[in-house]
Amino acid sequence: MRPAVPAERPGTPAPGTPNPGEQPGRDVEVETPPIVVGVELHLPPGTDPTGIPEQIAVARNQPLSLRAVRRSIERLYATGRFADVVARRVEVPGGIRVIFEVTPKQRIGALAVDGERVLSEAEVLAASGLEVGDEYYPELLQRAAERVRERYVRRGYRQAKVTTELHEVEQGTEVLIAVQEGPPTLIEAVTVGGNPGLPIARVVGALNARLGGVLDMEALEAGLERLKALYRSERYYRARVGEPEVLPGEKGGVVLAVPVIAGPRYTFHFHGNRSFPDKLLEGILAWDGGEALDQAVMERLARRVASFYQYRGFHDVRVTPREVQTPTRSEAVVAFHIEEGRPLYVRAITFVGNKAMTDQALRRILREQILSREPEPRTEVPFQSDPLNVEGRTSGGARPPAPEPRPLTVFVAEAYAEAARAMRDAYREQGFLSAQVSVPAVRIDVNDGTAEVTFKIVEGPQAVVREIKYRGLPPGFDPSKAILLKVGEPFRASGVDESRRALIRALGREGYLFARVEPSSSVSPDGKNANVFFGVDAGPHVKVGEVIVRGLRRSNEAMVRANVLLRPGDVMDPEKLFESQRNLVLLGIFKSVAVRLLEPEQVEATKDVVIDVKERPRLSGELSGGYSLVDGPRLVGDLSYPNLWGSATSLTARAKINYVGASALILSDSRINPDELTGLDGIDGRLNVAVVQPRIHALLPVRLGVRGDLIAERVHRPTFNFARLAGVVGADWAASQWMTLSLQYEAEQYRVNLTEAVQRLASLGSPELERFRFASGNFSLHSLRPSVTLDFRDDFARPSKGILFNGSAELTQDLRTALGFLGANTSQEFPIYSLKLSGSLSGYVPIAPRVVLASSVRGGTFVHLSEDSRSIAPKRFFMGGATSMRGFREDGLLAEDRRKAIRADLRDCRILAQPRGCTPEADLINAGQEVPSEGGEIFMLVKSELRFPIYGAFDLGLFFEAGNLWLDQSQFTADSWYQLRYVAGTGIRYGTPIGPIALDLGINLVPDLQVNEPRANAHFSIGLF
């Protein structure tokens, strides 16, 4: 709304400025702006005035400012609370009084749907586009009703009627969407016009338009896409499927008429391809039928085949496409006639005139250009090294594919010309501004099919930056830290532009948002000296005016403002705008957050900040199911209440139930008796209820969050199972973007039970010894866990470069222990007082696009703080499985000291005349089974993996792992560092937004067959180290 105060007209002198038409020397009457003696804000009865007076920029006892009036109106509108704002002036003695009259927006307080059956209530509301909190006006409801009716029409209910009603309720205005769906529109018949080419039944089946079914336009559109895909898969590359026409039927329904012109059915054929089989060349075509196969497309496909040949060394190849149709035009062949010519081998590449850049550096540029321009197949092609011709076999008994030549042994004119330009640009980036690299001269020996290529280089003088000057910089601003060019370094034009952008960013961070920088440069006549000049128009030094928050319904405004890094009067820093938006997003209570300037294009010294938020639903949930190799079939449910008391405190609950008795781990692991996990005994689960406050607002800008968890779970492992109740309180401090510190306190109750195999081992051994190795019973513990994470990775889900470090310590002490092993004396003490230390360091090195070398070093140990302290199985380290050593079963790696002892027992057992004296472990191994691992108190692990793409989103990983585990710490000596187990293997990865899905096969390079270790194991997982 425009203010109702006088505005200055263009061409009219501002107050206090003489009229140019007046004669010089004469007194001129200057109109002085009136003094504002009062400012009033008129709100309708019942309107909450909180935060409104602060938006008025007009000051009392000051001359009237039109800009201040406009700013006030803009701020009032920006709050999102008002539908109209009017500013009036009233003449009073001594000046004027400015009155602001506002009309609040009428909001939708509740939504309801009545009469829906075909569509759900959520679908109707989504189609209407209405949400609680939206501004109400009659046109909004009219459009909402139209949208809902359109949705019903698309679902086949063409007689549907939709009306809206308004009701006043406690929450405000309730909108009721009343639906009369009416009878559905049914399909009486489906006709296919034109020349379908395929049987009518297949066409109608692809459409999925069932006779007597409802005319669902959404399903019909999906059916049309399926029909088009069907024609492409059947090689009707010129098929045309028109828009279906809906005609009235005889029985009140409709007749669906679909026009189809199939065109001929195409086949690709290659003539003259002696060096490459048809199947490989079809992969090079990468034709999916996505566009009509006309002459232009055929020429493009021919050029693609020719380019493939050229980059395989066939310099003179010629590829000519030709289409041949049968007399009935029902079949057609696109034939590519290939004249391969003789392969050309580049035996020498010479560079003449280069001094500043080495031959090796120039060859690297050439190689990169050849590789970047080489055509890559978009579909799967056979391996190009197939001596038995198993793949890519053609009917004519073609030869195996020609081997792929090295990039620098082929000559492709366009790639070499582009390389010459890239070399010239590389020289100019080093200050050789007049450098020239000529298009290479080629000398071909037609007798032996070889070529020699010569690049002639004229480097010219190297320009060095001698002086950098500035004009117009604001006082106190140091530009040397911002610009990338330095005196004494080679001059480069790109560096000037990069420095200009860096200078603008640096000025912006100091509050000069509207700064402009105009660079210029000059080079001396001899080309050796360069001077750079930056002309700066800094503009006004911008400060923050008001911070306006809009869109809040349940959230506390003070909490939102606490997460915003800008305050009125602060210097405006764009980086703080982005950081404020990030802080609000990380609270997890908003569907969307936008932090922006009010009237960002308006150049002025004070800018208001507007924060637009959209809150998440009060309650949300999700239910999902799946199958895990370790857990078996499982069902997972999540429930979230994201904004308790409007303070960004979230209440979440997550429940998982799984049937471990049907998991691949249980069914394939000889260490576990499946009979133990039948019925209710095979059910595992976990329930976690958490209260999370991601930021303590009183401590901001320190990003300290706290949480509390209640956990109940039941877990089966290969050697034991346990039930656990735990309460956890913790704090997380995001000290920086790359460092997070955490501290947790946990009180937990364990009930540990051993598997049948472990009980049998322990019952036959020495009770005094085995009760510590196989401790079971009830254990009440409390723990304190500090940890630190340093994350320098570029992507947390699929990192390609960077470093990740995790370190943690866990101080654990028992509150009460009650041994329950085979009738052991439960009053006997089992003290637990230990410090568990662990850490990992992972690094990622990019080798080529999507080719990454990932390496990780991990280790951990227990430090017992009392002489008789012990550890229980759930707290120990276990190795083997998808996350540690993939050549072993899950938790299947025996501790090194235990494995040595078992091997000794086996030797002793074999010299006995009667097997009754054998240890339980020896009996188990002699029966062909594996000995369950009891875990360990010391471990070390080194992992390395090379990841590279193979096809589309699929990657291949080649990995090597070395590590080991020790249970008795006294057995860990200096020689133990060399007593490692080794695993190598490969795996397929498929990229997803939450991380890669991995299927790995790990090979135990030195399996200990005496203890029945498997030679290999397969593992499935989501995510990689």
C-alpha cells in the first residue's frame, strides 16, 4: 500500500534546493519538511501488538522522511500479519501526526474434509493446497475447490462437486471442504487407431485400461509411458503414440480412442567392421529410442561410431549410414557401412620451443584431452579382452575386439587441436601472455602405418605482477588478504577476475554489500611487467535494521532469534545470513527456512532482515519393513513430535522388531543352533525414546546440544544374547564445522545369556577360569563416555577426499553384578571397573573422477582400573563382518591368544588314545564346527579400498584388510604387531542418497583350517567406511 503522505516528484527540487529557473542572487523560499510531533499505530480490537511498534521507523520530533514511512510500511507487510497498511498524516499544532492503520490477515485455523471416499483426507487437503495458518480470502477457497474437483476428474469422477464452508472455531476460522463424489466414469471400450504394429492385446495391456474400469487419467498417463517404452523395447523407433481421445459411450460411459502409428521395426547392422563385433558397436551407439530415428539422428550415430574408431587408432575410418525398408514398410534396417582403413600408430610426439613447461607436463595435457573426448558407451558393452570370443560374438565369426591402444598412440585431429589450445591456456596461466602453440604438424608413414607429431611452441616473455593499486577502498580495509594475485608472481588474467570476486566477497563481509570492483591491467611493451589496478566503489556501510520473523505458529520467537547471528545495529555480513539459515534448519523443526534481506536491490545504509519459516507438522510418523542378512525380516516404526513447548525440543520414538531366527547369519552359521531361535525366542527388538534439544539457546552462539534417551533392546549375537535397559544423558558441542565433542553418561542393566554351544564349552572347562571368559548373568553398570570427531570429508555419505578421525573413551564401573553361569555362586564378586579406549583414522584420496582410494586405521584397548576387574561380552571388541574384516563371519574372528590355545589343545587331543580327554573346543572342531569367538580386549585393524565406476551408478571396490584381536592382554607383546590376519576381496556398490549399498566377497588369505575357519564370506551392508 502506498503511503498517504506527499511524495517528491521527479524533477522537483528536494527541500532546501534552489529552483534552477530562479535568477541568481534572489531569495528563494524553500519548503521545509514538517516536524513529526506524534506517531500512532491503530490496531483492530483483539490484535496482539507484540513486536509491531518496533517496526515503525518514523521518529518523533524529527522532520518527516518519506523513506522512513515507506520502510515502516515494508516492515509491517514483511511481518506477514497484515493484509493492508495505510499511512496518513494529520496536521496538528507544531507539525504533523503520522498514523498507521493496519488490517490483520484472517488465518485458517483448522481444515476438515467431509464426503471423501475415493481420495483420502490427506489427498484432498494436498490437492486443495490449503494449510493451517494460510491467509484466508474468498478467491483462495474458490481455487482450492477447483483444484480438488480437478483431482477427482483425473481420478475418473467427472460429476464430482466440491464446495467450501467457513466455521468459526476456537483455533480461528475452520475451512470445511465438502465433497460429493458422484458416480465414476467407466470405460466402455478401448479403440486403437492407425497402424499399431503390435497385437491389440499387448497395446491395451500396456495401457492397463480395463473395460468396465474407472477412467483414471493418472493411471492412463502412466500406461501411455509404458506403451511408449514397449514400442522402444520392440525397436519401433519411429512409433508415435498420440494423446488419447475420450468419447461418449452408448451406456453412459466413455470410449477411449488411442491413435498409434508404429512405423517400421528397426534393426541395426554393421558392414565392414573387422576389428570390433556388432555387439560392442551397438553399445557405442547407446541408442535408446528416445527420439525419432530420422536422417539427422542416423548421421549423428554414424559420427559416434567413427569417433570410437578414431580413438582406437583408425585415423582414416569412414562410416556411412543407410536405411533400407521392406516393401510393406513393416521392417527396416539401419546399416552402417564402415571403411576401417589401416590403423595409425603415433610413435613419437615432439615438443619444440618449450622451456617453462616440461615435455611430461605437455603430454599430460594432451592425454587428458584425448581421454575427455573419447566416446564412452552408455550401455553395457562386452569386455574388450576376450581371447575365447565368448562375449561380443557375431554371426560372421568376427575376430575378437582389437585391444584398446594407449591414449598417446592415437591421432585424432580435433583432440590434438583442442590440446594445443589447452597448452596455450596453460602457458598464459603462468604469465606467458603471448604464448602460441601451433596446431600440430603430422608426418605419416603410409608404409608402416606410423605417425610423428610435432607441437611448435613460442613461449614469449613471462609477465610478472610488479604493482597492485587500489582506489576507493573504505578506511581500514586491508585488501592483501583477499586478492589472489601477489606481487612477484606470474600475471594471469583469470587471477584478476578471481581477485575481483574475492575482493567483493571480503568487502561484503565487512558490511559493504553493494560494493563494485572494476579491475584493469596493463603490460609493459616488452611483455615482462604487469600492473594491476582495482577501482572500488564501496557503497554505503550497511548495518542491520530490524530482524523480522514470520511464519511462526507454535515456536517461541525468542528461540528463533537466539539462533540468528545478526542483531539490529550489527554490521551486515552475508555469511552470517547463510549461517543463521543453517542454524535454523539444523533445529529440525521447520519444513523450510529462508533468511533474506527486505528489498535486497535497494541500495541503502540500513537493511532489514526477514526470516520466513514453515513449521513441520505437530506429529509425524513412518512405518517401513525389510530384510537384513543379520537381523532377518524386520519392521521399523518412527514417531516424532518435533517442537515441544515451542522450544525446538524434539520428542522421538523409534521401534524395531525383527525375527533373527530367519536371518541369513543364523541359518548359515555353524556356531548357532537354529532350534534355539524358534518362536518367540527368535524375536529381537529395540525401542528408543529420546528427548533432544539441538541447541541450548542461552549459550548461543556456542552450539551445545543435549539429549536424553531411554533404551530397551534384545539382541542375539553368534556367541551370546542379551537384554538391556538403559538411560542415557549426553551433550554434543559443535565446536566448529569440522570438530564435534560429545559427553554421555549412561546407566544400564544387562541380562547376558550364552548360546548353547558356548554353554557346552564352558561347562566342560575349568569353572574358575571359564566363568570370567563366559560371564553371564545380571549386570548393573554406569558409564561415562567422552568422544571427539574431526571430519574434513567433502561428503559424509560418499566421501572422495578428506580425513575423518573418531576417538572415544568409556569409563565403566559396576553398580551390582550377579553371575548366573551354570549355578555359579551369585554372591561371588565380579568387579567391573575399566577404561575402554578406541579410535579410528580414515583418509580418502581422489585418483580420477569417481575413483577413490580409501584407507582406515583403527584400534582399541581396555585399561582395567582395579586388579581383579573383568569385562563382559557386550562391552568387548568383536571382529569379523561387513564393518571390520570381511573374510570372516559376523563377529567370527577368534582372539589370537585363544586361537593359539585351541591349536595346542588340538595337538594334545590327537595324541590321546581316548578322545575323552579332549577339551570342549577340540571336540567341537573335530565335529566340523567353528569355535564361537568370545571377543577381545585389544584389537587393531588396517583397511584399504580402491573404488571406481563400472556402469552407471554401480561401482566396484577392491579391498585389503589386516588386523587381529586379543582377549588376554598379557598375551599381547611386541611380536603381536606382526601376528595379523589378512583379507582381500571385491564388492559391488550402488549409490543411493543415504550412502552406497554394498555387496562384498571377502577372501581369508591365510585361513586357519585347523579351527575350521571359512575361506571366504559374503556380506551385505549400507554405507562404507
